[in-house]
Amino acid sequence: MTETGQSTKQVLVVLERAAPEAIRGLQKELDLTRLAAAEIYGATAALLAAGLARLTRRRPNDSRAAIEAVKKHGRPADVDAPDVGIAGRLERTRLSVRLGGILGEAGPRAAAWLAERTGTESEVVERAMAATAPVALGAFETALEPRALGAWVAMLPDGALTHPELLLDANEEPAEIFRRLRRHGQSRLGRLLGLSG
């Protein structure tokens, strides 16, 4: 396994640990289906990884740009109580899916794509993405030391920011993150059988 693959595995362990409560939090607070909540959580985490990769490429003379963005916007404490963090953030009237510039224009684009996939209003998807982003970023910070985090995101592809549908079929780390997390929205039998939609 490559170093990038090993780091992705470590990140997924933490993201999956937070998944059940994050999904329940989105379901409760925004009246989403379990599958829609899982898709949003998975896509948010995957796109944030790609967004940090793009941020790293845009600031080649600032190797700490991605690490500083994670520290500024991530909430490692939310990994252990994501539903509480999500509920608190959703009480705010202003939430931005651009996520402090990590996603930028890719945020609204991904929200529209997810809205179409899940049958949810774009505004609701945008709020859900903004509310779950600190959980995902907190998971990145929890899973990897700063140097490993910087090295990981520097190697990730960022094509899904422009074409979110790449999360469905690309054989890349962001797509793997999306696929693994969205499975938490399926029934236990569906997960065991490896079914996906």
C-alpha cells in the first residue's frame, strides 16, 4: 500500500467512527433520509480532501496552507460528538458551503449535484455540508499528524471539485472516501452485500 493509501485508510477510520452520529444528526436536524445524510457527509469529506489538495497546489510556496485551513475550520472534538456540533452549527443563520474558501465555487456545484441525487433542496444540502465540514476536517486532523496531513493532501487529485460525479466512479482517494461513507446510509444487509446506488 502506498503512503497516500495508508493515510487515506487512517482518515477513513476516524471518518467512519463519526459517521453514525453525524448521519443521525443530519437526519434529525434537517429531516433528511438516512441515505441522503450519508451521501452528504461522504461527499463533504471527499470534496474537502480534494479542496485541500487544490489549496496546496495554488499556494506552492506555503506548504502549511492546507494544515492551517484544517486547524482553522476543523473541530476534532466533534469527531466524538458530531451530532452535537452539527446541531449547534445549524442554529446559525449564515452558513457557507464555500467553507472558508476550501471549496469555493465547488461548494455550490457539489450541493446542486447532491440535491439532484438525493431529492433534497439545494439550500438544505448547502447547510448540511457546511454543518458537517468541521467534523470531516476534525477527522483529518485527528487521524494524521500535520506533516502527514500535508503530504497526504498534496498527493490527492482535485478533479471532483469541478466534476462531482467523479466521486461515483473514479478510482481515487476522494471517490473511495465518498463510497465508504455513503455505505453508512444503507441497511446493514445492503452494506454486507456491497450494494450501492
